[in-house]
Amino acid sequence: MPDSENPLPTDHVFVLQLQESHGRPGVCCSGRVEHLATGEATRFTTTTELWKFVDGVLIAVNEGRESRQPH
């Protein structure tokens, strides 16, 4: 299916800034992530921290959508 027929939700857009690990053992990624629709942002030092933030924001966004839908 072409992207124009199934657009991605604009409230699911994040900016990810990664820092170099500079050869530090056990550090695969660290940096900053920002959710564009809300401006919420955080720094992370592990992929676990990154995905915890992303999951939390997306859960809140989806709950907000559900509460705005007519019943």
C-alpha cells in the first residue's frame, strides 16, 4: 500500500539525537529524544530508557485520542 493511502500519524513523530559512544564499552547509544507534537523531551543513556520514554508518550497520546472520540 502506498504511503499516501495509509499516512503515518503526525502525533507519533519523534526527533532522536544520538551521541557517539567514544569507544565506551557497554554503551551502544545515548542522547536525547523529543516528541514533536507535545515538546516533551528527555535524555537517555540506554535503549531501555529511550523506549520507556517513547512508549509512555505514545500511550498518553493514544489515551488522549480515545477520550476525544464521541461515545
